Amino acid sequence: MALEIIESTKNNTVWSIKTQVNIAIICLLVGATIFILAFIGMTQNYGIGAFNQPVLDWMISHRSSSITNIMKIITDSANPIMFVAIVGTIAGLWVIIKREIWRPILLVGSVGFVAGLSTLLKIVTANSRPLTTDMIAPLEIDYSFPSGHTIGVIVSLLTLGYLLYSRRSSFGRIFGWVFATVLGTALVATSRLYLGYHWLTDVIASVGLGLIILALVITADLITDKYFKR
């Protein structure tokens, strides 16, 4: 599935305000619940946190040279700096091709905001990563909570999909958007766990934050849409 900037108006519908509000509320509630459970698990080694070490041990026990090479490619492709560059390029092309500014601003703003939020949370929580002896080089020795790679991917896919398909919606597009988001997030999260860079609570927290950011994007879009005509 390709997330298309050039949109067809055939067999498409625009999401109603009620639909967008409902989705925002659901994403906020579900995202907050997921993040809180992950945070509790991270701080108290309880609930989800009880699976941190077992999941890491399972990943380590199933390592092989071929799988490791694949996981390295996946995690490198989700590098936060690379994602910012990709999103910036998409936004620039969007402005030129579609001659609009609001949706590209929301896209870039959401990715930039979540990059700063992720860095701040790492500093505040100061949660240690798995032991370097359990990591596959190159080693990562900063704090772990949440996973910057995972949150960058999920926020980029969720925001881009929403900004495109809330205006030109169809079952096929929505299904493709959800599938691409789930698959992309799962692959990156798995690669981070497999390579020993993160705990399970780190990547789950990123999923929760991704849903919260989508709720904020929808809210900002609804509030300001009348000032930035489509």
C-alpha cells in the first residue's frame, strides 16, 4: 500500500466531525491506558514489566546471523534522524504538489514534537537499557524509556494516514493504513527488542504515546481547520 499525496475523489468520503472526535477520544483513552500500564511495568517490574526479562531472554535465544542482519536493516531504516529527513521531504513535496500548508505543518510538527517528548521522557525516567552484553553492536548506552525508533515510526504512519484519508476515505485505504501502521510498528519494535536495545515496556509505551499523539493531531486539525482551508 502506498500512502498517496495525490488523492482521487472517486468513491471517497470525508470523515465527519463526529467521527473524528470519536476517534480522537478512543485513541486518547486507549493510548493513555497503554502508556500508564507500560510506565507502571517499567517502574515497578509489575504487570507488563514482569515480561521484560523473559522477552529479552527469548529474543537472545532465537538469534541467528541471518535474522540479525534483517533486524539491523529494519532498525537502521527507522533511525529517528532519518525519519525526520524523510518526513520533511514528504512535507516539502506535499506543499509543492498540493499547494497547501496546514497538513504538512501538522505532519512535521507531530514528528518533531514526539522526538522532543521521547528525549524528555528518557531523561525524566532515566530507565537503563538492557545490559550491553545482551546487545548486538553498535551498543546504545543512553536511557531506554520509551523507544524513539518505535514512536517515530508509529507517529509518522498514524499522522500521515490520518491527514490523507480523513479527507479521502474508503474501506481499502483505511484497511491499508491500519495494516501498514501495525506491520511497520511491529517490525521496528521487534527489531529493537531482538537487538537488545529496549525492554518490552519501552516499545509498548511508544505505541501508547503514538495513539495519544494521533488524538492531539486530530484535535489540532479540527480546531484550526477553519483557518486553513483544504
